[in-house]
Amino acid sequence: MTDPESFGEGWIFEEGLRPFCETVAEFSGYEFDNLDWQAVGNALPRTDVEEPDGWYGHPLSGRVPLTLLVADDPGSSVVSVRVTGNPDDRTRAQIEAAPHIFSRYTVR
């Protein structure tokens, strides 16, 4: 197996972070639950996109193992996101589309 690649990079509106996490998890075959959300939600305030070690990585151990990375952009209403792993072409395409969609629409 090769080293995990980083893909699906971008930013999304902070209010759409949970649906984004759930969507990426669904594409990987992982069931993102309240405990997962609690981990991501609690970690986010301690992240900073401008800091080299300012990202939080959350494992998604589904059919396609991935790591979802998130970082706050202090002073804004957005969160930077990216994914690492070695997905198949279909899963990669789905995940790469997600930041584009979640950066254009707000989810409530």
C-alpha cells in the first residue's frame, strides 16, 4: 500500500461541518455517529488553519479507510477541510466534490 494522499481539500461553511463529516463518512462506508461528532466538535476550537500542526485528524475506518482533517479559520465562518487515504476512483470523485458543494450552500 502506498502512503496516504491528501485530497478533497477546500473550505466549507462552519454550520455545514457535521453534514460534511457525515457525507464523507458515508462515501467511505463509515457510520459517523454522535461520538464522532463530539470528537470533531470538541477538537475544532483548538485548531487553526494557519498553524503547521493546527489540524485535527479524525479516522473514518469504513470500507475505505480515510482520515478527515479539519481546521478552524479564526475570525471567519469557514472551516478548512481535507481527507487523506487511498480511495478508489469513485470514492475519491465523490469526496472531491463535497467541499465544492458545501462551500456553495449553507446547511441548517
